[in-house]
Amino acid sequence: MALLLVFAALAVMAIMSAIGARRIAPGKARLTMQWGLDGKPNWSLPRPLALAFIPAVAAILLLALAFGGETFGTMLPASAAFIGMHALHLALLARRGG
């Protein structure tokens, strides 16, 4: 059951990235990954890597936890946290223009 939750969370993040790829700063080749306290970008990645970064980290960690024997009750908040992080990153990119 935990593995099914992981795949569902990864599918949600993949859909979020696909939608974001079309809507967020379509002309920009690089997207910001982190902003400083002054609001200026600290670093960026090429567009495909930026949209896949959080889902890739989630895949590694969540699959490791699921295969390590973690329960559904443990995996649910972890999956929700990664979806939330990805949503926040995409919202910040949309608001700040990538």
C-alpha cells in the first residue's frame, strides 16, 4: 500500500511539472531554484531539470522509505510534504516569473 502511495504522489508531481512547463515563464531557458532574503535568485537550473528536481528527490527518498518497510501512516505525510514543496516552488516561479 505504501508503494502505491509513492507512485500516486510521483504522478501528481509529474502532472504539476507538466502544467508548470507550459504556464511558467515559457520563454526562459533557466528557472530559479532558490531566492535570497533580498528576493534575488541565488541559483538556477535548465528548465527541464528545475521542473524535475523536487520530483526526483522525492522519488529517491520515498522509494527508499517504502522499500525499507515504512508504513502507509509514515509515507502519507512524507508524500504530502513533497507535493507541498513542489507546489510552493511552482507558485514562487509563477509569481516571480521563473
